[in-house]
Amino acid sequence: MSDDNFVSGHYSELFELCRDIDPEVNGDDEWDNIRSWIDSVSKEDLRLYASYTDEKENNSALHLVCRHHPPKDIVESIHAANEEVIYQGNVFGWIPLHYAGAHGASKELLELLIGYYETSLITQDRRGRTPLHFAVAQRMSGSTVEVLCGLNAAQVSDENGSLPLHYACAYGASAEVVRILLDVVPVSTTAVDFNGRAPLHFAMGNSKEDFAHSLVEILLEENPSVANQKDNEDNLPLQLLAKDARQISENSEDSIIKKKNAVKCLELYLAVVPEASADFLNALKNLPKDLLEHAVTIQSVQKMLNGKITQKFPTFVLFLDGFSLIMVITCFSYAVDEYLKVRYNVEDKTRSEFDHLIVALCGGAFYYFVRELVQILSLLSFDSFNAWYTDSQNWLDVMRIASLVVSISIMYRLIGDDDDERHETEDEQNFFAVVTLILYSSLVTFLRSVYIDFAVFVYAVIYIASNLIAFLVALVIILLAFAQIFFIYFEYHDMCPDNLSLTSLQALMNDNLIFEEEVGDDYIYKICNVEGSYNQSADFLGEEVFDDNDDYCINLYKLANCDGDSSCVPYCDLPSSFLQVWVMMIGRVDETHFDATVMKVLYVVFGYVVAILLANVLIAIVTAYYGVVRNQRAQIVFWSNRLDFVTEMNVISSGFLRILSFCGISSGEDVIEIKGLGESPKMRSSNNIVTGFGERCWYQLTEFLQSNLDNSSIFEKTCLQICRVFTLVIIVPAWLILGFGTCGLLWPEQVREKCFKSKYTERTTKSDSKLQARAKEAIQYMKDENNEFLEETRILKEMVNELIGRGKSD
């Protein structure tokens, strides 16, 4: 065959044979066919066939056979025919070694190809990828990867700056492969691609996969500091884990397995105790619910939160929030009372008498506004504003600020005294009642971040309410049914005169509203006429005659028969009837309304179903759910609330420094230095020496109060005891009071820890509880067996002693 015929487009039989082979189906017969064909052609023709490339992808026969784990002799024959094909790239820039590495060729074959052309180890395709990138991405074995690591191939990055280690973590290579890559290039754990992402970012981004936790463990063991590394979008590895975990579908069959994988990655990440920065705390707070609840029960997180909340700034804000809230509630209560006295002209009060209360409310509203504004600006500086508007606590703060501003504006305006303004005052009273509810709700939510009992209570209300939906729907249906039953019976009853027609009303007047008037020695009997007026009747009762005489007669009837109530029975309209059965459910019942036998039976049924059965079911449900919250979720609730507060304080302090830097008030270096001021001073160094002036003084005081006086003289003991009493009675209380007055700023860290540090808790699952119970049973069983053995030994010893005694006596 001539070269001209070949170039003109003669189809290569060798290429066709290599393209159509499928050894997995036909076995070694495919390779035998190729061997036979190679043996049947001349060397010159074989060179031309080996050089042939298709027009579409520019692949040669060697490219194709390297996809299918070819025998060495096939590769040797093709290479011997044309040595240039070993480094010939196709349209993608892939050489035969790319294909061999990507398809898991044997170690012998890889070494053969590398021996032909060693530089192929670092040959990059059009996207900068080496054969090692392909092998790692296709999850090839460790032996394959190890062969391809020559010539520092593990240090070659692709067009995105990604090393083979990035590919290993992104595509899920085995732990063996990752260790091989790290052995070759140990510093690659901190290497970043053009997006600033380290290998740990990719491993955490695949947290739900089975391979992820083993890779995360290896990377963190090699270099724990990589846990604090951010990408170009300021994402920590933890934030990528959160994004990946949110993609887990609750309806998928493997959702439980994926969640467990994500939890394992989270535990490994938190075990290295990452830096408690604002970004980390934000990422922790924004974890999916399941992961967040698990995270806050990990002891390293609890230690971190305890350390943060006992710093001066969080303690100061915590005190300031509590003081301002108590001040606002107190001033608001007195201000509303004084304002209403002015509105109703009680005791000749004037607005000037409570202006100081309004000023105090203005101060409280201004403090809340500034605090919320700084928090918003701080979150914007972290590009995390969504964390603000998705937090219900912030919306409660906004409601508190807005309601205080409106209340202040209402109380500050001029006061009038006409009927319209009196009607307006009633609306204002309703508004003030709502504001009071908001303020006390704020107080409860504040206390939940300080005391675990309040945290449990607030969560219990939410948790129980969310689990009572089915019960409440059933309850409303039953109450509505009985409300309508009672309404149907009483709607046109004599006890509901407002619903009667004029004819029926007049008949009711004739039977029930007869007035007796004495005229001389005689008596005159008169009846209220619903269509006309009787002045004498009105004069007799001392009432004015109404223009609508039917209403006048109805009122007379109610005065005579119902003690002047708005309705003789509370079932004359459906809303009133529903409200009454609701009141009856909680025990306020008036059985005198039910005179008919059928109604008495229905009343008994209502009492059993609603007042007894459903009421007790409700109590049982609430008690059971509260027990769940108290016993199983208390620690989660408390630590979650503490995380919310600590995150908010850290964001505010860090964001405030960023804002100052942005405004040019401080440089970036100043910001870094100032950050240390917000940190808690370490209690003790490695030499057990207390640092910080206040901490040292408190430590010395406690050491002095606990010092041993056994070796002192009587005079020295007397002097020291006097000093101890003075310290305990004067110095310590004065220091505590001064610190309390400065919102904890002058307290030493030991005192802040005593007030706000909580005991560490551990997550206890049902399986853990069962294992613990079984362990206790086993231990108790062993103790009982041991006691029985000791008792038998004692009896045996007594018998032996008795026998010995008898022997001696004999």
C-alpha cells in the first residue's frame, strides 16, 4: 500500500478493529484477531495503519486500545510500527497514557507507556490535565496512581489551578490514593485552585457521599489549620458542607445514610476546633437543622461558646440588654398609666408630669435601634444579610422598636377631651396592651439565652404547638358542632328576644312584661307595645322612651328577666355560642340554661367529650411533649440559643471593626490588632499562671481566703482572719457590685465564668441509652454473682475452720 492511497482516505483496518473491540464481551478472542491481523501485514503497511487517525477526534489505534486494558504485546507491536504515536495527542490533547490512566490500565502497561515516553507523565491536555488527573478522577487504584506520580505530576495543576489532590477530593478517590498524593506533595493540603478552594473544600462539599468522611479525616490529620481556610468567596469548608447537606432529599431512600455521612464529616471538622471567627459561627448557625442540633452537643463547640460568652463584650451586651429591657418595661407601665390619667382627666394630671418616662423610653428605643442597625451593617459586611431576615428574633426586635416609637409619639402629642378622642383613647389602650405583650415576650426570649429553663420553656411552647395541630383541628370541629347545636336550639327561644319577629316579640311582652300601677284604690295593668310608646310605663320604670320601641321593650324584658344582661343566654348567635362552649371546656358551666330533656342529654355528652375527655387528652399530650423537650432536647435548645447570641455578638464586634476600616478610621492592621481586645484573656498559661490584671487580683484573693494558717502564730492568725473578714465582707462585695454596675466590664473572668458558663453536655441517643441500660444490668449481674461467690466462700471457710477445730479437739 502506498502512502498516497493511505492519505487519500483509505480506511484503516487496524483502526476499525481497535474501535470495535469489546474484550469484556468476547474475551481474549478480540486480541487474538488483532494479533493475527498484525502478523498478516507488512511492517511498512503496519506503520501506516498505526499512524492513521480519524478525522473526528484525531484518535489513533493506540489511543483506542489503551481504553480496554490491552496486552503488552499489542501495545509493543503498534509502538514498534510507529514510535511517534506514543506522544501524539487527539483533538482534546489526550495522549495514549491519558486513556490508559483513565481506564485503569495495569501497572505493567503504564510502566511500559511511561518507558516509551516518560514526559507523558506531565503532558497536559487542552484543559491542563495530566494522566494523573484522569486516573484520580476515575477513582483508579492506588497502584495506578502511584505509577503516574512520577516527574512531580502531583504538583501539576489544570487550567483551573486544581491539583490531582483537588480531583481526588472532588470525585471521591479512595483514602489510599489521597495518602499517596499527600506523601508525594505534603503541602498540597493548603494548595488552592483559582477559586481559592483547598482540597478540604471539595471533600466537605461532598459530605453526603460515602467516601467523604475518610478524606476529611486524612486531610485534617495532615494539616488541621486548613479547617480555617477560606475560598475567594469567603466560604469556609463548613459552609460548603452546609450547602451540600441541604441538597439531601427527605424523600430519598438513602437520605438517612447521606445524613450520617454529613454528620461524620461535621464531627471530624469540629474535632480540630476551628478558629471561632464570625464566619465560622455564622456557618455553624446556618447549618441544616439536623446538623445544627448535633453540632451544639459536641463538647468542643460548647467549650467554644462558653469561652465566647464569658468575654467582656458579650457579657456587657447581655447585661445592657437585660437592664434596658427591664427599664423599658417599667417606664412603659408607669408612662401608660400616667398618660391614661391625663386622657381621662383623673387627678388633674398633665403630660409634663411623666415627660421623664417618655425620655427614658426614647433612650431605650434608640439603644435597640442602634444595636439592630450595627448588627445589620455587620452582617452586610460579611455578605450574610439573609441571616438577619431569616431570624425570628430580629423581627421581634423590629416590632419592639416600632411599637415603642409609635407609643412615644402617641403619648407625646397634645391631649384633647371630646367624644371622638375618648373613642380614640380606647383604641390606644388596645394598642398599649399589644405593646405590653411584645415587651414581655422580648423578656422571655432574652432569658432563654441565659437560663436553660427558659430556653426549654420557649422551645416547648413552639414544639408542643407544632405537634398539636391535629388535636386542635379536632377540638375546633367538636366545639363548633356543639356551638351550632346550642345556637339552633336557642336562636328563636324566649331567652333570645333580639332574634324574634315583632309579632312573636309582642306575644312575649303580653306573657312576660305586664306592669302594675296603683291609681287610687285600683290597679292598672299595662303591657309594653313594640309598635308604640307608653309614657306611663316609661315613667313608671323611670326610663326614657326609646325611638325604636321594640328595642325599648326588649331592654325592659331583659331588665325584668335577665338581670339586664346583653343576652339572656350566650347562645343567641354563633360566635357567642362558640365562645361559650370554649369557656365551658375549661370548666365554667351554667347548666340552668338547659331545660329541655334533649338539651340536658346533649349537655351531658358535651361535658363528657369536651370538658372531661378532650381536656384530659390535651393535658396528657402537653405533658408528654414537654417531657420530650425537657429530657431529650433541653441541651439542644439551650446551646442553640447560646450559639445565636454568641454569633450575633461576634458578628457585631467583627463587623464594627470592618465598618471602621471601610470608613478609613482604622487600617486593616489595626483591625487585626483590635480583634484581640474582644477576646477572652486566658485564665492560665501552660505554667498555670493567671494572666490579666483583674484575673490575677481575683486569683490572689481566692488563694488568700483559702490559704493554710496552721504554721502561723496566734497573732498572725488573728491578723490574717481580720484581713479575710475584711476581704470577704468589704472588698469582694464591692468588686461584685461595681462590676454589676458596669455591666460586667470590671468583673474578672472567673466571675463571668461562674455566672454564664454552663456545664458541658453530651448527645444521648436512644441506642446509647439502651446500651447504657444493658451495661448497667450486666454490671449489676456481675456484682450479684460476686456477692454470692463471696458468701459461699465465707460459709466454706467456716466449715473448714469447724472441721479443723474438731480435729484438734479429737
